[in-house]
Amino acid sequence: MEATQKRFFTFLTVAAFTAGSWAQTSPSGPATSGRTHKAAAAKPKQPAVTAADVQALKDALAAQQQQLQAQQQQIQVLQDQLQRREQAVQQVEASASDATAKADAAQSQANQQQQAVGELKVDVADLRTNFTSTAAILRETQKSVNDLESPLAIHYKGVTITPGGFVAAEFVRRSSALGADVSTPFNSVALPGASQSSMSEFFGSARQSRPTVFIEGRVKNVALSSYVSGDFLSAGVTSSATQTNSYTLRIRQAWGQAKFNNGWSFLGGQMWSLLTENKAGIGPSDDAGKVNDSRPMTIDSTYNVGFTFARQYGLRVTKDLGDKVWFAVAMENSEATITTHQNADNFLLGETGASNSYNSTSNYSFNPSPDIIAKLAFDPGFGHYEVFGIFDRFRDRVFPCVENFASAACGSSTAANADEAYNASKNGGGIGANARWAFDNKHFVFGLHGFGGSGVGRYGAGQLPDASIHADGTVDLIRGYQGLATFERHGSKLDVYFYSGTEYASRTADFDSTLNKEVGYGAPLFSNSGCSTEIVPSTSGTAGFNPGTLANCTGDTRVLIEGTAGFWYRFYNGPKGKFQVGTQFSYVTRNTWSGVRGEPQGTDRMVFTSVRYYLP
């Protein structure tokens, strides 16, 4: 650009000089020498330069100068733009250099911060661990302080003793009187002719109040535990309801258990029978509705018709087969409940209890062996399932010479005698199954129970008989069946329950040809003609307190049916215990075996209420 400008200025200078020299040459100049003059004269004649030509040349020069100035201005503008761009480039380069330096510094700082963050994370993790440990120690310390102030359990010589139970204020109103507290004798529901069927009854009671204590400890790989509970639903010879309600404390459960880490456990004492349904696995349950308790939620302490249970002595061995399968076998106390009609006195099953150890007003059978019970339980992930069975054995002593005393085998005696007496045994037993399903996070529970066999009536809530007696004096087992359907809805404060159950006892008719009459249980020839005819009270005992016994009314129970609906509402459930109220309505039907002139039926409608406070 600079070389072009120089050439342009040189050209303008030469042109200007040439034009000036040419303008100064004039034809009217001084005379010259002759030679010169001659030479000039020899040249052709130049045209005359006018003023107009000079002015035109000046104008052209001025125009060229203007163009030159314009070009110089453009060059200056371009130089300014170039300078600004160079400055911008320098600034960009400086900025880039600065940015690079800052980036390097930032990267270095980031690396340092990343390292610091890593170290901070380690510090935070350590702090969190320390905090968790400190919090746990603080909780344990606080728990220890709380335990000292208001202990939930007592720690004594390496064992933990936990008291529990509840206090209950309850009443029952029945449409047909039974003379019973909150324990309903279902098999005694009055038939139409009984005076009790025309009278209702009301009883208030605190007798179901239940003190409990649970003891647990550990020796190496063995967890040791024991549980004792009781209530006041028993009566001594001085008990009455006229002034002080002096009812006696009875044992409900009293057992001890040793549970090994290898899955074996041994249980002994008085407990819920292995036939009684568990909520999960196989294990002992408490009496406060907290541990493995699948009993009906009824206020009625006899629960519901169709429920299979017993509380009795037993020895039990259980093996955990993993975490979903359990197997147990138990031997439990046996007992025979017998119903006889018109039998001869040709048998002996037992006797009333010895006054120094048993109830002298109750009968006790002479049992040849314990009841043997086995159960297999499954918890596959959805539902709880059980299958179980029982083997029981009955025995009596038979006296053939009571009726056939004149036979040669009996010595042709003229009176009944004990000649030819012998012991006769009969094996019984049954099988059953339970299934229980929980839905909606255990808010809804549905269950089914079934059990049946021969000689198993006493295990049902209805207490139907196990056996009757053949005409020859031997035991005749009664086939029986028990079933229960369960539906429960559990909420944070409100529990609602529905139960429907039934129990059945079969006929065991036998004809005694010597006495010329039918014997057994529910025989078709038994008379039911007087089951609907009311009679006057008995003259024996205290006047006004001895209802008459129906005449010509055998009334052996064929089937019991009960439907129950109820609820529990908890006003408080927290660290201070539990306070709840409940109401139950039950409808019971007792259908009897048909006999001569009739198949009577008894019904009862019952309402229960309860207010309970549970220890924490």
C-alpha cells in the first residue's frame, strides 16, 4: 500500500513539472542567434496554448487532488480499521492467553477441590458413623434411664422378666338363660320346653382379667423362655355372686421352652394344644393377643363354635426346616367325654376327682395313653398353611356279668358280679387343615379351618362328646367334624371381625337285646316327645333355683351353628399400654338328632361388651 502511494505521488510530481515547463514556452520570446533561430524556424509551428487550456488543466489537477484526498481518507479509514482489528486480535490473544492461564489455574483449583471433596467425604462418612454410634449409645442410655424410671421389663440374675396382661370389665346378655358368665356352654343351649328358653339373662364380670409374666434368658446357643398366665374364670366351693364375687384364680398357661440355634426347640407345661391354629410357623402363643395368636377375637372366652382348641399339659418337639417350613410332634393330656343313654352299668370309664388334687364334682377318665399330635406348617410367602393329625386312645373296663349274670360264663349267679371283667380299648383320631391369608398389608385377613375324626369332640368349642357306650359295655367312638370361616379387618384404631362356625356329632345307635332298648348317641328310637313341653321346677335343692329337667327329651345335639360379628376400638395404643372397647353379637343354633316325635331345636342370641386396659 505504501509503495503504490509513492509511485502515485511521483507520477503527479512529474506531470506537474512537465505541465509547468510547457506552459512557460512562448513564441514571443527574445531573439536568438541566427543558428538557433534558423533551427527554430525549421520546426513546425506549435499551436497556441490558450487560457482556457490552462484552466482545464488546473481543473483536471484539482480533480485529481480531490480523488487523491478521497483515496487518502479511504486509506486512513482502512488503516484505522486495520489498527482496530489488530488491537482486537491482540486483545483476543491476550484474553485467550489470560483464559488459558485461568483455565490452567481453574483446573488446578478443581483438582485441589476434588481432592478436598474426597477428603471431606471421608470425613463426613467418619462423622456419620460416629454420629450413628453416638446416637445408638444415646438411645441405649435413654432406654436405660427410661427403664430405670418406668421399666417395661425386670432384669434379674441374667434373665428378663416382662409382666403383662389386661384388666377387663365385661357383660353378656343372652335371650335364653344359661346360668353362665362370659364363657358360653354352646352344647347347653336351651330347647323350647326348658323354662330357661323363656328367660333372658344378664351377667357383668371382670373375671376374664388376665395377669401374665414372660421370662427369657440365654445360655450359649440356647434361648430359654417361660410363660405363665391366668384368669378368674373358675369357681371354688365358696364362690358366689351375691356380695364379693370370690372367684378363684386358675392357670391358663404355664410352660417353659428351650430353643436351640440349630432349629430344634423343646416345650413343656400347660399350653395351647398343638391342634390350635398358629398365625405363623409353629410356636407357643401368649394370652394377650401379641405372640402368634390366631384365636378368634371374640369377647366370649369360649370363642366361636367350630374353633378347635384346648389348653392342657403337653410335651412338644419342634424343628424349623428352613425359614418357611416347620414340623412338630407333641404328646398331650388325654381325656374322654362320654354321653350315655339307657346303658346298663356294665362299664367303668373313670371316677370323680380326688378331693386333694382334682375337682371332686367332676369326672375324670382313666386314660391309657396321652394324645399324640403332629403338625406341619408352611409360610411360602403368601398365606399360612397347616396340616395336622391326632391319635387318641380310649379304654374302659367291661363287666359282662352285669346283664348276663345267669350265664355259665358268669357262674350262673343270681346277681350281677365282676366275673369275666376285662379292659377294652378303642383307637381314635382325626386330621385337619388350616389356611390363613392376609391382604392389603395385613389389613384384611381371611381364614378357613377344618377338622374331623372319631373321638375328637372335646377339642371343639361346642364340647360335643367323644364317645358313647355300646350295649356290651365297650366304647363306641362318635365321628365329629368342626369348621370355622374367619374374616377380620384390622385398622390403626378399629378392628372388625366376622366368624361363622359349625360342629357336628354323628349317631352311634346300638340295641341292647337283654334290656330290649336302644342305647348310644342320637339313636332314632330315643324319645323327643317332651322337648317342647315345659315342666315345673325340681323339688330337690334350693327352692327357686332348680329348673325342671325335661321329660321324654333326649335331645342329643346333631349340629351346632354360630355366626358372630363384632369390633374392637382402641382409644389409645402407645408406650403407656392399650385401652380399648368392644362389642360382639352372636347367634347360636343347636339342632338335635331326630327321635320319636320330634327333632327339637334351640337358639340363643347373645350380646357381649368389653372394656380392657392392657399393660404395655
